[in-house]
Amino acid sequence: MEGRPLREECGVFGVFGVEKAAANVLVGLSALQHRGQEGCGVAVLEQTGRIAVRKGLGLVSQVFPRDAYREHAGCFAIGHVRYGTSGGGELDNVQPFVFHRNPYDFAVVHNGNIVNTEELKIELERMGTLFRSSSDSEILGHLVHVLSTGKEGLTAHSLKRALNLIDGAFSFLVLTPDRLYACRDKYGFRPLSIARLGDGFAVGSETCALHAIGAHGIRDILPGEVVEIGPHGIASSFFATEHRNALCAMEYIYFARPDSDIEGVNVHAYRVESGKILFRESPVEADMVFGVPDSGLSGAIGYSRASGLPLETGLIKNFYVGRTFIQPNQSLRMTGVRMKLTPVPSVVKGKRVVVLDDSIVRGTTSRQIVRMLRDAGAAEIHLRITSAPLRHPCYYGVDISTEAELISARMDVDGVCRYIGADSLAFLSEAGMLEAGRRTDLCMACFNGRYPTALYSHGED
Ligand code: SF4
């Protein structure tokens, strides 16, 4: 990904029925840090039956001291890492959200983006609801409250009724004094998995986080499924009768960690496969192949294996500079790329190189990379992208907000190639994106404009 300009909305993690649950949640959140760096928080059930929340702006290691929760014996906790594509970056929007309601508290964390937020907010405000944040994630808690009877509070029944009113992308965890609910939207946009941990359970956005705390017996939570974890074990049911397997393609291509498995496919293996298919679709005569670190590396392995071209290290990443997306304007962003990526002149000099990257957003970073490789003496530069051209906005929790920022929405492949200055450019086909994961369905709306949901107010001019 060029300069990581795309950002994922969030990661969620929860532990139920295991001592030192909050400390385990912090380990899980640290493993999910790539999904959000703006803020993070943990909600833990206290002995009093109250749910206490601690949250802040920044990385897990910045918000929580090393010994945070080390002595906290509580067995029930959920947590969240945030990059907000909906709502602002202020503390009010950092999750978990705790709802102090009769007869008991409950806490909510959310990964994704709700597309009918405006419609639901208008209705809830008409009924007297006061929102504390500008985040769409608060909606579930208010809906559940409105739909619950005073005596019972939140139940699986009221939760499912609320989920049925929400449209869009969501993986929710909901913690009550004696239950943890894990819910995935009926399209399955965002990944969510559950596993055994000691005598209890853990749930998380990615399996890498479940492995990090030693959980085992991992399985995906299915689109439209609600898993209720309680004192007597777990119960599975579905809130929606119709569901799809429209996982966000970008999870495989770019967002998820290579050591995570999503719906039976390892993310690294998906990327290797996409590199192989890309060679089959767009071969080129060259001397070597290498990837743009990090998410182009696995694709380069696949392209190298399929082509027989040697796999090299032609670009080095400096891990200790800030991410380019932090730079607020174009010229600073260009400087940022040079600080972050460096060609290896002794490797590329005089060589015809194939460079694998996962996507092209604005085109500015690819252009910089090509320029740097030419300056380092590369004879020919052939760019291969392990996804289709990005042409449409995303409404499901990834900050591709306008077509204007997408170079492939304005130019065809030849035009993009000329702009970035490569000798050739090719993208993976949509069929190749499906084939790499042995899938028949994925959300690919930012590539082809076919949105799995209605767009509500997002679709208006
Ligand atoms: S539109 Fe693109 S980024 Fe958004 S969920 Fe679909 S595939 Fe993912």
C-alpha cells in the first residue's frame, strides 16, 4: 500500500470467564494495533457489578502502563483499538461505550461502519435519546435500551432486534454482568473469531490476537451470527435469516496481519496466491522481483515462485519514522515516502525489476517509488498490483471517502502508468482476487461499485 493512506476503522477484543481478563485484553489489543492507532480502551466488570472503563488517545502502550491490570483479577473484559472513519478523533469517540442502565450496566465495542446511522439517529433523538459522541458505534447501545423492557435489561432477544435495525458493517462485542455477546453483520464485512481460553472464551477481530494470548480451538463467527457466552457455555443463533459472505477484500489484500486466518484462509497465503495469479495474468520479462514493504512482500513471493524470477530485497523500510498518512499535505507526504522507503542501489542498478504492491490510491507514492528506483539505476520498472484499480468510495469503515482522491477513478491503466512513470503497470483482476482466497464472494465495492447494502444518506448527491 502506497504510504498506507488507507485506514481501517478498528479492532475489537474480549475475554470471558478467565482470570485477569483485562490484562489478556491488553495483549489482544496490542496484537490488533495495526487496525487502529488513534485511541484505545478497556471495559472491565468489577466485583460490584459495575463496568469500569479506561481509555485514552494513542497506542495501547501509550494509554496503558506496562503493569496495567496486572493485579486485576476480574474475569470479564472487552477492549477496542480505534482509527475513526466515522466521528472525530476526540476522546469522546474512543470506545468502549458504557451504558449505565436499569437494571445493569453494559458495554459495547464496534468495528465497522453503520450505513443507516443518520436515519436511526433522527428516530432515536425523536424518542429523547441524547448521544454522547459523534461515533456511529453508540447507536447499538441506545437501540438496545429502547427495545429492552425495564425489568430484564439487555437480553439476546432485544440485542437481535436492535441488530436487525442496523445496516452496514459491524462486528460488535457487548459485555453485561453475566454475558458476552459477539455479533457479526449479515454480510460478514469485518472478520471476527472466537476461541477457547482456559475454562473461558476469547473473541477478537483477528486470529493473530487470539494466538497472542494462547487461545485455541479458533473458529470464525459467521455472518449474521450472535454468539452468547454465559456461565453455562456458549449458544449460537442468527439475528438475520439471509446472509452473505461479503468479507471486505481489503482485509486479505492489505489490512489484516499476515499471520491471521480469515474464513479458513491465511492472509499471507492469500497474498502469495494473488502474486502467482498476477504473474499468470500479467507476465513480464525481467531480472528480479521484490515487494514494497510490508504488504507487497507476500505477493512478491508468489510472483517469484510462479515466474521463476529471483526474489530480491530492492526496497528497505525504515521502521522508525512516522507513517506517511500523518502528513497533512502532498509535498510533506512526498518527503515522508523518501524517509520511509529506500531503494538498495547495489541490487537494482542496471536491472529490469518487477515491483509488487497491494494497491494504488492517489498514485503519488507509487510515482515516488518509481522515481527512487530510477535514481538508483534500475533499467526497467514493472509495477504489479495485487488488487484491482480502486475507483469508488467505501462506506463500510475504510477511509476511501471520495472518488476524487482515487487516481484510477480519473484515469485508465495506461494513464496511471504514465503518471507514475513505470515501464509497465498491471492490476490483479477481480476474478483473481476471488481465486486467491478460493472464494465465490467478497465485498469489492471500492473496485467495482457494487455495494452489498443500500447506501441510505451516503447515496444522496
Ligand atoms: S468497499 Fe472496499 S474497503 Fe470497503 S468494505 Fe468493500 S472491499 Fe472493503
